[in-house]
Amino acid sequence: MSSTDTWVLEEAEAAVGKIRVVGGPATGAEHAFVDPHAVLGSGAAASLVVADPTISRLHCELSHERGLVRLRDLGSKNGCRVAGTLVLDALLAPGTRVQVGASTIEITIARERRKRVRWLGGDRFGELFGASVPMQDLFGLAAHVASLESPVLVRGESGSGKELLARALHAGGPRRAGPLVVLDCAGLTSSVADVELFGYVRGAFTGADGERPGVFERASGGTLLIDEIAELPLELQTRLLRALDRSEVRRVGDSRYRSVDVRVIALTSADLERRVNEGSFREDLLHRLGVIELRVPALRERGRDAIALARELAVEAGVRDSTVIEAVEREVAGRSGYQWPGNVRELRSYVRRALALGTGETGKPDAGARLPIVRLDVDFHEAKREWLETFERQYLRALLDACGGNVSEAARRAGLNRAHLHEMIDKLGLR
């Protein structure tokens, strides 16, 4: 048993997912996965590799939860079938046989003693807060990972706290004295991403009157945090892979390579395996970045953490009155069963709204959200315009609240172009 001040590595009983190939080219092969999430496929980036050319390189995701097996197809070419029925996303009983490509696998769950990291540091890790089992498990694993030098891929839904986890990994690791540089790939064009990643030299393009180092050089000796890695243009992914493999970069317009010493932490809320199957993300880059993976649980998976978080967020907002804090906690507790699709970011907006309007008012539309009275003193088209504008205002206000004001995320959920959404926000006075 090994330990530090905040975590201990010990043996404990754990649920272990197992697959056995019972038909097809790889009959007899067996694999086990302790991590609740594993990817089955024929490619090197899969965590459960089955040698069958009819299986996609990243075919499906398997996970075990509450004694059941969840299977989720990742956009595979030949699909997943249970009893002859095509399955995209399903909860299956242990022992179910699934046809993947030309192979048949049997999935079971066993209890075995395995090494696991147990967190001893309370309900906080950096700026993250959580007393639930999923968060405590994450804190223990993250504290262990922080001391390593390998790249880390942090997954999680939008608003769940991925960047806070990445910052805590930097602060808790051997590079804490070095720089932490952040690159957000959302909305970057290829040319801009090239310059941001690798920098440029004088004369590289019109307007390049001087030279500028990219984020790799600026982060040398520390950590480079790449947010929304799935949005990095495909043509830049090759250069990023080279930089990771060789620890060197070449500025735009330069002929020589410069050595860099960087730990990369990549963040994503996207389904990278599906992106690989679609051809918009490189499998070898996923393999390189995913040496270590951490998943931030969604707020709906964290039990009563939402109530405790409401208290933390109220205090963060400057509230010291215990009566007000308790009222906010009751407001959140009263929403038991709500899924919090915007996660902690949405909860933060909800708490701020409760404090601004007074508890008990957060679920009611404000004066600006009331539907207009049907006017008969104007023609049909004008009356319709008023109703549509009111709908747009209510819909976008609720959407932006749920996304914590993140316009990119709101545009993604609404299926709108981000520039168009900005125009609507300005038009309706929601800025």
C-alpha cells in the first residue's frame, strides 16, 4: 500500500466489466475493464481490442452501472445487434450476447479485488467541490495523476468543471511553478489555430512585423491546457501530434524547430470516438492524448452534491446570512429529480438568480417574460411578430441561464449559428 497526505493506493473490491468473444475471428479472446467506461474496437486507440476487420476501429462504448451494462454505438460501420435487433444505446443485463461486426461477444460483470486510489483530502480538490462517491473517486485518481508527466484527456459535459480539474492537476503537480497557458479551440480557423499553437516569425505573412511565440513555447516548463480539443481543425491535428511526439515546434514562416518541454492537458465535451469514425478527428491523436483519461461526472450523477454546492455558490457570491443560504439550499433541494443539463454552470446561474430575485421567485417568469395580450387593434402580422419576439426572449433567456451565459454552448444546443445567436441576443436586449 502506498500513500501521500491526500490519497492512498489500496486493494479493494471493485466491479469489473468483462467481455468474452464467443463467435467470429477472435473467438476465445477475453478482456476486462475496471474503468466504468471502455471502448471496444479493432484500432489501437480502443481500450478493448478485438481482431476482426468487420469491427470499426472504435466500434462501441461499454460501461457498467448499478449492475447493468450500457452499450452505446459510436457510429460504427456494421453496427451492434442484440437478438438480431440493431442497438444504438441500451442497458443490458449481464450475460447478454451482442453481435459486433462478424463477432459475437458476451458481456458480464464480476466483483474482484483490485488496486484503487482512495481520496483522503475531504470534499475539495483545487477549486472543485464534491462529497459524492463519483467526485471522491475522481479526486483520488486526479491527485495521483497530477504527479505524473503524461498527457491527460479530461472528458465531461459542458459546465461540469473540466477546466477547474485541469487547473488543479497543474497546481498539484511538479510543474506548478511553471506557466499554465490556455488555448480554446472553439471557433478557431486553421490559420489562426496555426499561429496560436506555434507562433510566427517576422515576415511570415502580411502584418507580421515582429515575431511571436505560440502557446507551446509560452507553456514550456509548465502545462498547456487545450480546451475543446475536438474543434481543432483536422489539418492542425497532424502538427499537434508531431509536437507531442517530438517535443518540438516550428513557427509559421520559420525553417527551424524549437525544443519545448510541456505537459498537455486536453479538454473535451465531444464524443471523440464518434468524431474519429466520422473522419474529423485523428485516431492516432486520440491515442496519444488519451494516455490517461479523467471523466468529470455530470451534476445529475452526483447525488446531493447539488444542495451542498448551492451553499458554496451562495457563499462565493458574498452571502453570509445563514437564513438566506438555507433558503437557497431549500430551493435547490425542491428541484429533486431535475437533471441540470447545464451542470454546475447552470446551478451557479440558478443560485445567482435566486439571490437576485429572492427565493421562491426563481421558477416564476419575470415581468419581461409574460406573454403579451392578443391585440386586435393591429393586423395579424404585427400581433404574430409580438408573440414570436416574446417566445424568442423567453427561450433564449432560459437557454442562456442553463448554459451559464456560454454563447457557444447555447448555440450548439439550439442548433443556431453562433454569430446569428449573438445578433438575436443584442436585438432582444439580453446581453
